[in-house]
Amino acid sequence: MNRLIVALLATVDAALAVAVGLAATLAPLTLLWVFGFGGAADWGAIWPAGVSVWQLGNLVPLAVELPPEYLAATGIDGQAASFVLSLSPLAFAGFTVIFAARSGVRASRAEAWLTGVVTATVVFAALATGAALTAQNAIATAPTWQAVLVPTLLFAVPAVVAALITEWREAGGGGVARLRDRVEGAPDGWGDVPGVVVRGSAVVVTGLIGLGAAVTAVALFTRAGHVVALFQAGNVDAAGATVLTLVQLAYLPTLAVWGFAFVAGPGFAVGEGTAVSPAATQVGVVPGIPLLGAVPDSTTSWLLLLALAPVALGALAGWIARSRLVHAGDSGAPAADDPIGARLVTAAAIAVLSASAAALLAFAASGSLGPGRLSTFGPEPGPVALAVAFEVFVGAAILLLSPRGRRSGIGTSRTATAATGGEPASVDARLSGLIRGAARPDAEERHPSPFEATDEPAPAADEARTEPIELPQRD
């Protein structure tokens, strides 16, 4: 495809990524402005508010400074007027990542991945810069460099990764394809290691997110009464309830990350000095946010069995990897040629890569919601990474490092070698022949068929003997 067309399509992808994110924030805010504030609404504040929410959703921390009028009206202590808001609604970041990966894949398939990725990144950065410069907000502010750099990196990194993976899998030429061909030409199964590591890690990370979403759904279902009670305690009107619901929906991916941190073992925090994990739960006073009503007051030690789920995901990744690597030792080679080194490296690499992804997700799903004890929410990346690495490695090692079953049969490969190479048959081959002969005792007395070829030459016509045939005589 023409590079100009690729650049234009990449521009559209970047513009859509920004436009969809901003529209998702401006639409509910417009409803709030119309039905909540009515004629007293300051329409000049809706754009800065929408941009600030979009920046928070794209992992930009906001410095909040509450005005004195608000403090006097609500009775909030002046020491709590300034705080950092950094707990991101990951639905916005998810939209950005999806659009970026889609743009990278399409640019790679158009055989101009570098042009597409660079163009899309530059356009996204320009739009993020424009939004940051035109949406100055006196209440929630962020340094301009952070408001531009963090969302741009959130777009650029998935675009590059998706483009490189597509180049590795599908490209027929280019630098990535040449590197792939050189790597895949390595002996003893080493050439398949990069591909199976990425594939296995993707299976693990996807499974962890699915487990976290399932745990979140179960918690919301079992504690639906608490969630509804917090909604009613908020005493908001229809417009406020709608906006509050939409905001909490944007935080559902964040809770899914909390869920898989709970499954892995370390758990998460809902305030300073709190912990929610299968081993123990200590929450204290939880903020009156309806979604936090799903957080359990206590847990049972039986929930520690949930740690077997990441082990099972590691075993699944190990099975997928082994099915790809095991053919390297299926040609009848001796055990010394079995690619155990490649399988060991594969198990360790899957564990490390999965743990790194889990740590990044835990970092993105943690942050601050307010001053004081509200400054600590979400899982800690370090413990989550260590737990995931250990559990996934155990599961992957069970499948990748266990002994392989050998094909039974007496002298099958050696007999074939002796037959094709002209060498004397081995002891196994002769023993195999004796066993087959013993199974047919009449083999030596069997007469050849007239239609069966023999090694003896046919007798000549003049050497053939004719014997008189005696016919019975009548009396």
C-alpha cells in the first residue's frame, strides 16, 4: 500500500482514539450540566472538566485544589483541600490501547509499519498537546509534559508492539522478517522459543484478566445489597445517579485488575493500612462509593485455593508451548538431543513476561482517591509480580519439564537403518524377526504361490520333464 495512504489511515486512527475518549467524558458531563445545574451551569468549564477526566483515564495524575467556597459550604477541613487524584478509570486507557494496537497491525499489513506507527504517534501527541493547552483547569491540574507524554506513550507502546508482532508472524521481507528467519533457524527447538513465549504469556495475561473480571462479577452479585444501600445513601437525583453509574462502569476494568491481584494472593488495599486478600482482610471504614460495596468485610482461608488458578494458566501456557517445542525431539534422537534447555528457558520466560505484564497492570490500577488514608488504593505491583511469576512458573514447568514418553517397539528405527544403509541388522532387529517367526510356525512350510515372485530362475524349456499320466482302465 502507498505510504501516503498508510499515513492518512494512521492519522484517522489517532484522531479516533482521542475523539472517542473525549466524547466518552463529555457526553455524561453534558447531561449533568443540562439536568443537574440547569441555567446556572458554567458551560466554559465543561471542556476543561472533560479533558481532565480523559487525562486521568490515560494514567495522568491530577493535582486537585478545592476552592475555599467549596470548603466553607461542605465543612471540609482545610488540610484536606489539596491532594493527588491518580486512581485511573482504566476503561479510557483500554480504548487507547485497542485503537493503538489496531493501527499498528494495519500499518504492518500494509508493509509500512514504521510509517504508520510514527505518523499515528505524532498525531496523537499533537492532539493531546492541544487538549492540554486549551483545557486549563484551576481545580484539577497536571503538568503539561505529563499531560502530553503519558497518554502518548500509552498509545505508542501498544502500536509498536502490535506492529512488531504482526511483522514477526506475517511479514515476508524486511528487517524483522530477516531476524525471524535467522532465529527460527536455530537448532534443538531454540528457534521456536520467542514465538511460544509470547503466545504463552498472552494466554496467561488474558486468563488473569478474565479471572479478575469473574471475581469482580461474583463480588458484585453476592454483595449487591450493600452496593444498592450505598447508592441510596448518596441521595442523588436521576441525572446524578446516571453520571455516577457511568463513572463506576469506567472503573470496572480497574476492579478486574484488583480481582486478579486477589486471586494471585497479595490482594489490594482500599485505603491506607487496609488489606483485602484471601489470607486476611482488614478494611476499616470504606469510602461511600457504591462500587466499593462489593469489597468483602472478611474472607475465608478456603479462598487461598484460588491461587491454583494462575498455576492452571501456567500449565495451559506450558502445554501450548510444549506442543510446539516437543517435535524437536520426536525424530528418534537420543535423550541427550532432547531440547530440555529450550523448554526450561521457555518456562522461565513465560513466568517473567507474565509477571511483568501483571506488575504493569497493578501499577495502572493503583493510586490515590483523596487525602489522608484515601491516598492508597489498589494492589502493589511488586508482590503481585512475584506471586504471578512463581505460580505461573510452577504450572508451566509441570508441563514443559516433565519427562517425555518414548515410543515403544523393538528395533523399529534400527531395523530401518540397517535396511537402508546396508549394514548388518542389529540384535533388536534379529530378535524382532524371531518373534514374528515364532508367531507363525508354518512359515517354513508355506509353498509359494504361482503368482508370487521367487529368487530362483525358471527352468529352461528343454530341461522340463514330462511324466506319463496313468488313466484308470475299465474292466
